[in-house]
Amino acid sequence: MADICSLQVPINGQFGPAVRFAAQVTVTPAAVAATTVASQTGTVTGLKTDMVLSFKTVAPATNAGLIGIRCSAANVAQFDYFNPTDGSVTPTSGTVLILGI
């Protein structure tokens, strides 16, 4: 599976003690087949499998959208995209903010 992440920028700030990880990641997803949920992975340095992840993504410009992120292995994020349409769609590329607790 191709790595869909191309840039990671750590975020420094006052998030409180619960936030263990924060980064902005540039994501370029591949096409998602019709009426499916497709998982795509990317390298995100610092992620750990015991983290619960939250995310904020770009507004979708297509009918496919990011519906979830999890850490599938150390330093690997699994991005789940949903395509409800009858044809293949490529989700919108852009920056995803990921927080891990």
C-alpha cells in the first residue's frame, strides 16, 4: 500500500496534559471505489498504537470523505475514506490536523 502522507509539521502549544501528540499532515489519498470504505496508510512519526486519535480535515470537494483515523502500527496512520457514490472518487488532498490522547 502506498504512503499517502508527504509532510508532517509538529504543533507546539498548550493543549493540556491529556494531549500526547499533535501534528499537521499533508495527505494525498488515492481513489476510492464505488460504495465502499477504503483504508489507506501513511507515515506519521510519533503515533503510538495506544493513542486515541481525533482529526480535523479539509472540507471535501468530492463525494468521498475522511471518516476515521487510527494508529495501525507505530508511526503509521490508517485513514478510512467513505465513497457513497456509484463511481470511483478521489478524496480531497490537503492538510489533516491529528491529535492523539
